Amino acid sequence: MTKRTDIAEIRSLLTSMLAADKTDDALDLVTTMLVALQEDNDRLQARIARLLKDRFGRRSEKIPAAQLALFLEASEAIPETVEMRVPVPAHTRKKTPHGRKPLPAHLPREVVVLEPAAELLTCAVCGTAKTCIGHETSEVLEFEPGHFKVLVYERAKYACRPCGGEVVIGPTGDRPLDSGLPGYGLLADVLVRKYAEHMPLHRLRGSYARLGVELPVSTLADWVAGGTDQLDPLAHAVWARTFTSHVLQADDTGITVLDDQKPGGSKRGHIWCYLGDQRWASYVYTPTWSGDGPCSFLKGRRGWVQADAYAGYDALFNQPASAAREVGCWAHARRRFVKALDRDKRAAFAVQRIGELYAIDRDAKERGLDAAGRHALRADRAPPILDSLKTWIEEIRPQTLPKSELGGALTYALNQWTPLQRVFEDGALELDNNACERALRPVAVGRKSWMFAGSDDGAVRAATLYTLLGTCRLHGVEPVAYLKDVLRKLAGGWKQNRIDELLPPRWQELHAPPQPVAASA
């Protein structure tokens, strides 16, 4: 029924109904209006309370046991923004000289002499030993923790003086970017500062300037692009291992991306995180929030996929021949009941029951049980908890306004009941998707600093770096040392069939310090 907001019209309509002896119709009209008004009021009150809590309250969803007990006792249901345009005065851009500035003279120099191969030092014409006739010099700016230094590559040139035979020269210096200035350590530092420490390039420029080296932001951006492109094969290798993991978790977060084709000059893109067995962290960028993004990455997936109830996954799970099995997230279900607690204390029952499910997993962890042991413990203790929760939801839902906070929580839990129950089919499955949410925190923290990606290509490169740095974080790998080493090996023509050795967990094994040998008795 269409809501009526004209009080005079409503009064007139009710008066005519009563005069025509249509008392039941009048009562139905008043009841319908009161229910609609109550739903609107509850929804608005809940929104106000949520905004106030977000602004002034604590963010944690943990509820002290004593407070939850009070809620249980109190419950009777237990068993436009305006765009401003400011004129900018015209200005003339100053012409800047082109070309690379020489590296500061005050930086320490480390000379590396590059000799030609020994067999080239003898003249092929007359057999006389060639004489060094000079050096061809180039410089690479290198960075070590706390200071810069310059590697001076002197390529020795040799010629045969008696006959003037062919001149030979030492090999080119080792550097990650063709004709580029940075050394491997500096390039690794730039990538880690930007994507692991969330430092925008203009701030990084200032940090380096305080150490005595002026580097334009455009130069740093070129280095980021060049270094990331070299790391692309490693990111694809991580994605492949994520895809074939036993348990795959998925989640996403939005980022602002500049796009002059969109109103306002920007759009909302999305970074998707796929966590494989909590060993592989894959990040993928999509320019929209369409379900085509995750469905494309997960196409052909066989096995568990744990995610929230985002409708974009439906095309993956609802295919008749799909081998991907949807697993729900109990944290998402619990979060809705926690939000409902402020308006309806009956939600405490669900919070309590879900807490008991988490207590089972805590007990399994304290006992040191493996996946099979946790599965057996859950099978023994979870069924009565799930049965009582399901019964409570079905009993209380007809008594609850559908659009209220509690009504929404009940609907979510009931619609997701089958995926939520699948958690208990495999001990390797977690109760929630929180590990994947935590893996997205660096993106959320980073966007507060760098605010936006400059383009879709820039966002794709960010996903590549987040993939490698996120996987390093899962294995405790020091990112600067890792990137410095793998960039050097990739630039040296590392073979594709040995790419596994450059992935963070394997790299860590190969570079772990040797264990001391126990002295014999």
C-alpha cells in the first residue's frame, strides 16, 4: 500500500470509513501505516545509533561476558554535498632543462671494475696481449638502510696496440632497469615504501631529499612501473597457487581511481583479495564491483570458496556443473546480531550461541588439534548449538519487523544457513573470513595515504605488489631483502621453470641461515 503523508487527507479518509461503517478497513489502514512508520523509525534510529557509534564509540565487536549476560537476562525471547568552483589565476609553467642531473658529488662512491672475459684479452690477429686503453664509466644510485651510495661501473676497454685489432670492453653493469638509474636495493626500497609502508611518492621524494638526493616524483613513478612489470611473473605464479589451494577465501575493498572519462574525474575500482590456505595472498584489481571480476578469477575453481553473501558470487556457485562449494562466514552473521543489540536485546541469544561455536575452535587450538581433530570436536559439540540457533531464528523471525536491524540479521542468517553449516564439513575450514579481511587492511590503510590510483594500469600494478608483499607477510619474509634478490635474479634471465624458487615461502627456505650443528658427545 502507498504510504500517505498528508495528515488532513488521512483524517478525512478515516472519517469517511467510519461513517460508512467500515471500521475493520479503517483499523487495517491505521495498522498498516503504524507498522510502516515504526519500520522507518527503527531503521532511522538504527542508522543514527550506528553513525554515533562509528564516530564516538569503540570499533571492536567483542562483547564482555558480563554485559552479554545482562542482555540475555533482559531479553524475553530466549528458549548533498555542493561543488564549489574557485577560479585559478593563469600562470606560465617554467621551462625546466631536460636530461638527467648528475648524482651528488658528496655521496660515497664504490668503484666496480668490470673486466672483459679473459679469452678476449689476447689479440686474435697477432696473439699479443691487449693493453687497457681506458674505461667507460656509468653510475648507479644504490640505497642501503639509512644512506645512499653510488656504484661506479668502470668498463675496462682493451685494444691491441701493435696491430690495432678489435677493441673489447667489460660487460655492462648489473642494474634492474635498462638505462635506469636505481640499483636493486633502491628499487626494492621504493616499492616497499610505497606499497608496504603506504608512503605516497611525493613524501618518499622528501624522505630521499633529506638524505641528500633529489628525485622527481615522475622518475620514482617510472621506477615503480618498471620494477612491478618485472615482478609480474611472480604474481601470476602466486595467483595460480592460490587458485588450487584446498581452502580459498575471498573479499574485496574499494579504491578511488582517476579516470577523466567519468564525472568528477574519478571512479570507484575494487581490489579483490583471494587467500589460499592462508599461505598465498593474491590481489586482483577490477575497474567495477561487478561479479564478473571474481567469477573470472575463480572460473573452473574446484573446492571450498569462503566469502560473504555478495550476490556477485552467485553466478559461480549457481552453475549446475560448478565444482566450487560456497562456505559462509559466521563473523558476518554475528556482526549483524551485534549491531542489532543496541535496539533489540533479543539478539543476545544469537550472539551467545555463535560465541559457543567459536569456543569450540578455541578449545581445538589450545589442544593443538589438526584439521581432522577439529572436525571431530566440532561434530561432537556443534550440532545442538546449531539446532537451538536455527529453532530460535525460525520462531522469532515472524515476531520481528523485517526491516529492523534484528530482522535483517535473522534474514541474513536464514538465507545463508546452508553455506554457514558447510564450515563444519571440513576441519580445515575456518568459522569466518576474517583472515582475508585482515589481508585487505594494508590496502585500506594505504588508500588513506595515497588516496587514489592514477589509472587502471596503476591499480593493476598495485595489485601485483600487494600480492608479493602480502605473501611475504604471511611467511615472515623481510620484503626489501626479498625484492632486492628476486629483482636481481629476474633481470639476470631466471628460468621460468624455476620460478617456484623465487616465491616467498620457497625463497625463505633457501635463504634461511644454517642451523648450528650440535656438538657430539
